[in-house]
Amino acid sequence: MQLQAQFARGQAQFEVNRADGSTAGRLHVQPDECRDDPSAACERRFTINGRLQAFGATLSCIVPVRNDTAVGYGLQTLSGVCQSQYGRAYTIQLFPH
């Protein structure tokens, strides 16, 4: 299943929609490490997490984000995992566009 995610900068979240435009859920971007450290040497890390409606289930998803200085945050392909209320696990990938 392919979903479209649009990042809302002012809210630090992805609005996720199906191909028909209906809402599938929301994924929040939260700081994981170095949130208040001004040092340039700090490897800033974030976590994207939230719930999506897909495959006839509610999925709880988590995607780690690491600071890749070679490409920056916006050009990374991100991978994580989602789990349904039935215990099934799915992989999730976020591709840059």
C-alpha cells in the first residue's frame, strides 16, 4: 500500500493520506537526543511516531531519524516498523521527493 505524507513544518508532523485523498493518520516528529545541545558535534536524532489506518487495522508506527551529514535530513530514505492491534508487524519507508 502506498500512502502520501506531507510534512507540516509549523506542527512538526506528517499528515498521511491515501491515494484517494482520505486521511490515513498523522506521524509526529519528536527530538530523541541533543534537543537542547547547541554543539555542532552533537549527532541530533529524532523519532517519527504515530498511528495510521491501513490494511483494515490501526497501526502504531515508529521510524528513527539520524543526522546524515552527507545528505541532510530531507534527502534520507527512512525505514521503521508499524504494529497492528492484532500483533502483525509491517515495515514503513518514507522516501524523499
